[in-house]
Amino acid sequence: MVRSCLTSGPAETQVLGEKIALFLQPGDVVLLHGELGAGKTELVRGLSAGLGLPPELVSSPTFALVHQYPARIPLIHVDLYRLPVLEDDFLLELEEYWHHPVVTVIEWAERLGPHLPEEYLDITLAWVDDQVRSVEIFGKGSRGKILAAACQACWPD
């Protein structure tokens, strides 16, 4: 089941991320989708704040591809924007993260194609107007479905 809400601006997107982070556990994978500027990195900043990391330390890893942040649960932030084709070695590295006690967040996750983890929380951000974004969440696998259901309690009023 897909759950959705609207956020009004970057600050509200970050707050939503903070609330979602309260439900995250080691081993969770969060896949992010959305056009440039749709709020993916703002959501990651909120997730990081919810995990105890100052959000200003988070930047998009577009050129580094992967940033690792120490937090209550270590956060692995991946950005696949520059990788239209994923090399086997890089895919193996990603799969390793999925089996460690970290939270892995992947921007431009559609680039994974068929190489998805078995369980994940999937979040799509889309522009509604200059400030408002639609946020849709669904979960894959039992853990993903639990996270998606828990996120419904996070929606802005």
C-alpha cells in the first residue's frame, strides 16, 4: 500500500525525515526517487538529524558517490545520479552495506534496476508547485511494510 503526504518547503521535508528516522533500525535500506531539487537530500538531512547527526554535515555525495556518517546508527548515503550503469564491483559494495548494522539511503535508486535489496522503504518526492512536494512511501518485504505503516504517523498535519 502506498502512503502519501505533502510537505511545504525544505524545512518541513527535513522534519518528515527526522520523524521517519525514529523508526529506522540497523540494516534498513531507504530508496529515494525524484527529480533534481525535489528534496531527496533535504530528506536525508532530516534522517541524519533523527539519527543524531547534525543535518548541516550532510551533503549530496554526487561526486564521491558514497558518504558515511557516524550517528546513533551509522548512515551510508549513496547518490547514483552520475552512474547510468552500475559496475559489478560497486553493486557488490552496495549489497555489503545492506548486510551491516547501518542505515543505507540511496538517491536515484531507480538506477539500481533489478539489483534491489529484498526489503526496503521506498520514497518518491515530486514537485507540486514552487514549495510543495508530494511524498509517497511504500515498503517492500516485511520490514519495509512495517516502516511504511509507521511512517503514516509521521505525516504533517
